[in-house]
Amino acid sequence: MALSKAQVARYSRQLILPEVGVSGQNRLSEASVLVIGAGGLGSPVLFYLSAAGVGRIGVIDADAVAWSNLHRQTLYETPDVGRPKAVVAAERIRRLNPEISVEAIEGRFDAANAKDLVSRWHMVIDGSDNFATRYLANDACVLANRFLVHGGVVNFQGQVMSVRPRQSACYRCVFPEPPAVGSVPSCQEAGVLGAEAGLIGSLMAHEALKAILGVGEPLLNRLVVFDGRLSRFREVPVRRNPDCAVCGEHPTINAIQSIESAPTCAG
Amino acid sequence: MAITVRIPTPLQRLTNGQGEVACEGKNVSDLLGDLDRRYPGVKERICDETGKLRRFVNVFVNEEDIRFLQGDQTAVKDGDEVSIIPAIAGG
């Protein structure tokens, strides 16, 4: 499809990349992505995906904007405190790029809606803030065969990996089970610098755009780990686990089931 | 020469802020024991009360996941690099 003058102007700095061009721009506009969590990771993800012209974006989040969000969740401004994040985030990225379609889903990503939700999008980006949602997102993406970009950040540590179900290691192949409720110490010392969440979220957005465009190599079977104290990225190879409960040879998770886990802070 | 153990940032407060520490041992189980003697409290964050590696924590010896080697009996030697990588959920 030919681009309008306004589109050429808006996207010119990526259109001139040989890896993008008009055909790449069309791929972006035909793509649909569900972003789970509109927080510290979801903010840059939603910003860069909408700015790049990803045609259909869904954002699910159950929370309202809190004061404690403002140091890292760059979609929100002080007057937004108290308003539903999914709604504010959708408004914000619609203003950024009125050409795309944005669906705000106010609510929790849970066992009841997970599979149905992920099935409605080509790709899923997990920027949630708790283990239960992360394992659920992974299981739903494996079962519905959706490309997943996973990222997490806490306490100067960040991680990113992508999952192409049944072709590359899934999150559960790497980390078989979430921490049980009560099995990890409380999270009093958890915290994060806003810029680190932005860094990991930007890497996730970059990973998604690359995958849509078919540029380069996605983070399949590779877990990128960022040590924010040393400002050092490392990469460890990961692989499919034949005993994986969801994508292994004899899966025990064949339908979405709800997951109980400790909240954010393992390790 | 010893074995270099990379500590995930959430546990670095137990290692005096160090991201890499030197430990000794002939296998991973030994090594984690030595790590805990030097920096008390680290092991319980990595292993459960029976001493088994927690299911949301991975240990890599020279970039190979020990679950695909011999688990905590995986041999280590001077000069090896061991990374401890827990799942993290924050966003």
C-alpha cells in the first residue's frame, strides 16, 4: 500500500533504513501487538510501537496511575494520578500517533481471559510486574502459538528474551516454576531506577519491531541479562527443555490454568 | 586461581556490593557451600531448605545451564565462570 505524504513525513527516519522502507512500514501497520502491563516496561514499549506505526495495539492493565509510578512510567504525568493506566496510556499513544488503532483493556490478565486475549493479536509483549502474570503470559503464548517478548527488571537487574513457541526455549524452559507464595523474602528492598526500566523496555520494543520487520536475529534461545550496577550486558544461551511443562515432550499444562506465586521479588 | 561466581544484583547486598566473587569447590554444590560460608545468607536465596536449586533460579557454568549438565554435581575447576541467574518479575 502506498504511503500518504503525512506518513512519509512521520516515518521518514525509519523509512530510509533499507531494512524498513515502504514494505517494512506496511508490515508494521499490518501488525498487531498486545502489551501486558502499562508500567515501567510497558511505557517505552507502547511509546515506540505506536510511534513506529504498529497498526493495532492492545494494552491491558488493571491499575490506576500512582505517585510511585511517575519516576519510571513515562507515559504518565502528574495530573494522571488516580486514573486507569490502560485508558491514560491509550489516550497518550493515540495522541502520539492518531493513525493507529489502540484498544485499552482495563483489567487483569488472568486465566479466564489469557488465551482469548493473546489469540486476538499477532504478538505479545510481557511487561507485567508479577510472576503469576509472567508464567500465564508464557503459557498462553505457547498454547496459542504467539511470538512473545519477555522482559523483567528489578533492583539493578534486567532480563530480556523472546519466545517463538515450540521452536525456541520458552520462559518455563528456562525458569520451570515461579516462586511459591511465601518462598521468597519480602520485597522491601526491591526498587528500580526509572532509566533502567526504560532501558529494558526499549530493548523489548526494539526486539518486537525487529521481529515484525524480520530484521536481524531475535533473542531466541538467548537470555540477555543486564547488570545495572556494572552497566554490563551479558548473554547466556538457553535451550528448550524436553521436560518443560508447557512445551516439552509430555506437557502437563495443556490448557490455561491460574498460577499462584509470590509477587515480584525472587533472588 | 579460583572460580569466579557472578552474583545477581538483588543478592549483591549480601556480597558487599560485589557483582563477582571468587570461590572454591570441586562441583557446583561445593561451590555454593563455599559461597555461603564467605557470604552468609546467599545460599538460602538460591537453594530450598533441602539444598536443591530453586526452580526459578538458574546456574550456568561457563554459559551452560547446569540442568543440562550434572545439576549441582556439575564439576567446576579453577578459572571457570559461574553465573547465578534468577527469574525476575518486576516491570
